[in-house]
Amino acid sequence: MAHTQTHFELFELPVSFELDLQELSQRYRELQRAVHPDKFANASEYERRLSVEKAAAINDAYQILKSPQRRARYMLELQSVSFDDEIDTALDPAFLMEQIELRESLSELSQKDDPLASLNQIMSDIKKRISLVVDEISRQISSEQLNDDEKRKVKQLIHKMQFLNKLQQEAEYQEENLLDVI
């Protein structure tokens, strides 16, 4: 079976959770320039199609590596860890309670004296929590080959980050609604 190039190899970066995002962006732009469809305007239909497919693959790899959550998930997938988002939802009860409380705080914003200030507080809290999870993933995923227990821990952290990212999106949506009213 032929070796399939990993996203890290595509961007000539080490397999690491800690990435220099500026370097990633620079290599992304260089790769996109090299395969840009305009360069293949006079090429055969096959070469043009290949250029579009390569550009899409580069973009997909970039989006995955750029996102801490998706990068961590990808790194586990490289170690043959599979994800089933329908089944893999077991999170610790304390974390789930925090999520419920944060969601309630979001839903009660309209009853606050200064909803925007309250929302900023919630968003700051979510951002802090995301940062803590990213730091924890970074610590857990530092070795290239993880044991089963480490894989399980990182997988749980990825699910926590999914929850927090979704909560952040909801908060941003609330912010847009509040700003539209002002």
C-alpha cells in the first residue's frame, strides 16, 4: 500500500500539536500559489482538474492544522484512534454541569441590566476555559506515540473543546443579536 502524505508532511512541518501558525500560513500560501488553477489555464482538462483537487486538499489540510481541536483529533486519527461522535459523548459530570450553567447564563442575558457586559464576562470565561483545554491537550499529546490511557484523555479533551467551541459560537451569535438591538 502506498504511503499517503500526512497534512504535516504536506506543509513540511513536524508532527506536533504545537505549531507555528505563521509558518503554517506562509506554507499554505506558497502551496496554494503552486497549484493555483490560473497557472493551469492552458493545461489539459485533467491537469486543471488535478490542480483544483490539490488546491482543495491543501485548503482542507490547512483548516485542520490551523484549529487546535481539529489538529488534536487528526493527530489521534494518525495513531489509529477512531471517533464516533454519536457514541463518544461521555464527559465528566462536573464539566457537563458547568456547560449547563453557562448555557443558562447565555439564555438569561436579556434579563440582565447590562446584557452586553454580562455576555463579555461569559465570553471571557469561555475563552479562558478553551485556553486551559488547549494547554492540557498540548501537555497530554507531547509524545509522538501515545499509550491508550493518554489517547483516551486527549479524546475526552477534544470533546470538551467541541462543547466549548459550540458554546463560544452561541455566545458570538448572542453578541450579534445584542449589537443589532443597540
